[in-house]
Amino acid sequence: MDITRWHQVNALFDAVVDYPPAEQQARLAAAGAEPEVRAQVEALLTADREAPSFVDEGIADLPLGSWTCGYSGRPLG
């Protein structure tokens, strides 16, 4: 994907991501984007919906140690 196409995908994704899925689809259709751009945006929207959210789960619900970076107590740099 070239940079121009990526900018189109990114702009359209940003324009619809905060809406419910049904409204996302309506807005994508209304945007009249090229099929390849729309397909990329739909793939990103699906990934966004399926990704676990730190805010939804909260760190207290994660297994102990799963959120450490492995560098605790070690100097960086």
C-alpha cells in the first residue's frame, strides 16, 4: 500500500471508528471510497472491535506478571 492510499484508509478509519458497527457501515457506504480502501478500513474496524481493551478489562484483572516488561530492576540504556 502506498502512502497516499494509507492516508485515505487512515482518514476514513478515524472518521468512522467511534460509531456503532451499523453506523460505521452506513458511513463507509456514504463515503464512496474505492473498494480496496473500504476493504482495508473494514479490516481495521474488525481488528479494533476484536482487540482486548485495557480500559475494559483493567490491569487488576490481568494475571500477575503478564503486564511487566521484564526490565524491572534493570537499568535501561
